[in-house]
Amino acid sequence: MGAFLLSVLFFFIAMILGIYLLLLGRRTLMLTTAIICLSGTGSLLALIFLSESSAWALTDEPSWLLLGITVAAGIIGGLLGARAEHIAMQVIGFFAGGTIGLWFYDIAFHLVVNIAQWPEQTAFWVGVAILIIGGLLGIFFTRRSEAVAIILISVAVGADLISRALNLSPSGNITAVITISLALLGLIVQYAQYLREIRAERPGLIAEVGVAPAPEYFDLDDGR
């Protein structure tokens, strides 16, 4: 009974956090950084200790030490989001890039173990390499365009959290349809919010710049 209640609790927490990231991820950097650090750290710990590609594996047979480390990472991420926005964006980029990169872990594991007939330890290091490469690409992306990056990253991680909470098969066609549909919904909602904010800010920005009107080169009243 206790395990069932715990699984239900984890389900609702994951759904709430996933929906927030999907629809409102760029609204509050502190909360977004906390959730992404939570998810990314959980995925990393699941890979290292359980050879799984998702933080959700930590809830199957809960290890309170691993869950405590995951929660602590989320708290640290939230503090970074509140006090050091530039560093928080790099952290978001790394964890999100690694988390998204680990979507390919199951494919890589199948290729390495079942096709190439290499040991599972090799598959583990392939997963670590995917995590690092994805993280570095995430950092590069956030440096190039923070506004767009935070929308795309929060949508991707939010859709992943929801699909994991629903216990959808990573390789199923239905999973792909649901995940893509969620991602499109999140992109539409967040980008519409972003455009509304830009339109609201534009008059104020023009007033601050104080652009002088163009001079009149032709005086129509002259010579009358």
C-alpha cells in the first residue's frame, strides 16, 4: 500500500512539473532551473547506478539517498536561477541537453549490446558520452539565443516528464505521437506569450531610446 501511494505521489509531482515546464517554462527562471536540474540529476544518477535512461527509474525501488541527492540538486538549481541568471542558463543548457541526448540511450544500448555484441559496460560509457555531448550542445545553444533556448528546452523536458509519468514506452509509436503533440502545444502557447510580451514592451523601448523625428527637407509652405 505504501509503495502504491508513493508511486501515485511521484506521478502527480511529475505531471505538475511537466505541465508547468511545457506551458509556463520561461515565466520563472528559478523554478524552471530547479525542475531541469532535478530531472537532469535524476537521469544521470539513474544512468550511473541503474543503467537506465530516465530519472523515473529512481522511483521504481526508491533509494532515499539518490532521491535526496536529486532533490538537493533541484534546490541548488533554484538558488542559481534566483541569484545568478547567467550561470543558471548554462546549467539549464547542460542538463537539458544531456536529458534530451539520453532519449537516444535506448537506441545506443540496443546497437552496442545487441548488434555489435559489445559488453553492457561499453554501452554505459556510450550513454555517458551522449550525456556530455548533449550537455555541451545545450550550453552552446543557450549562449546563442537565451530566449528561444529556454522555450525549446522547457517544452522538450516538460513533454518528456509527462510521457515518462504516463509510463509510455520510449520506442512506441503512440509515445512519439503524444510527445510531439505535447511539444507542439507547448511551443504554440509559450511562443504566443513571448510575442505578446515583445509587443507590450516595444512602445516603452521606443520611448526610452527617444528617437528624434526625421527633419523636414521640403517645406511645403515655403514660397507661398
